[in-house]
Amino acid sequence: MDYVKSKSRSTIQGFLVVLAALLTLFIGMVGLAGCSGGTSDEDAIRASLASELDSIKNIDDAFVNEFSESIDMSQLSVYGIDGVEFMKSYLSGFDYAIDSINVDGDSATAQITLTCKSYTGYLQALQTAVDEVTADPDALAALSNDEINQKIGEIVIGSLDGVELAATQPITITYTKVDGTWEPASSTSGDIAAALMTN
């Protein structure tokens, strides 16, 4: 029983590290590319943001494949989890709003709000599921290690299925125009990560 508890909790913690890495890569692509051209500075920034966010909203295969290659999702296969399918499930329902874009000379700010499955809700769902499974030692006593791994995979996927969508707090991205290209501030990734991991 102690093995099951230890195995379940350590595996879930390791899985959450993978999920955090997924979100970190996710935010690394959003709004970090420089943008130029368009009919106006505001239009250039808006088009760049929309292009990146639409690829996530539409669960673009190229986007998903790029993530799956960036993260070793194969480590989830021991739990019977298809990494790409998990990513698609986690991003299902993702949406965004570009709330405002304000340009002032060579400086600009864009405010966006993202909506995706609640990260904190998912953590709570995982914890609840692990507690429920490990509370019945008789049901787990006869399971092999492979069966325990399968059970953990079921917890990871089953918990995600019930997580509701939640909007982030508004995120402000600061841009500076350099040689005709709008470059986002270096803090952008951290700001978006904080918003996504607290929704």
C-alpha cells in the first residue's frame, strides 16, 4: 500500500513537471515573435498575436507535433497515455481575447486574456483521484507494477476530462519597436506562465 501511495504521488508529481514544461513551451511561442508590416503598428501586433493564438485555438497539428517533439512525451506511454492526445485534450476549448493594443511611439502594450482548462482545478482533481484510489488498499493489493502504472494513467486522463475552462487574469505584453520590428519584453513568458498556472 505504501508503495502504491509513493508510486502514485511521485508519478503524478513527475507528470505535473511535464505539464508545466508543456505550458512553458506553450507560452514561449505566444507573443514572443517580433512582428512588422501591416497597415499600422496596431494591426501588425494584433496579426502576430492572432496568428500564434489561433494555431493553439484550432489545435493545429504542426503546433501539437512541435510540442510533442520539444517534450519527451514518450515517457507517458508507460502509463498508457498518448502524449499528443493528452495535449489535444488539455488544449481543447482554449480561446483568447485581445482586449486592447495601445501604441505610443516606439512603445506599445497589448492586453490579452486566455481561456483554457483550469490548471489549479486539474491539480485538485488529480489529488482527489489519487486519494480515492489509495484509500482502498484491498483493491490495489493484487495489482502488478504494470497495472498500477495503468491505474495512474487512468487517473491522469480521467481527472483532466472533468476540468472546467477558466479565464486567466488579463496579461499585459509590452513591446518595443526595434529597426521596424515590434519586440516583446523578455518578461512576457513569465507573465503568461504565471497567468496560466493560476487560472
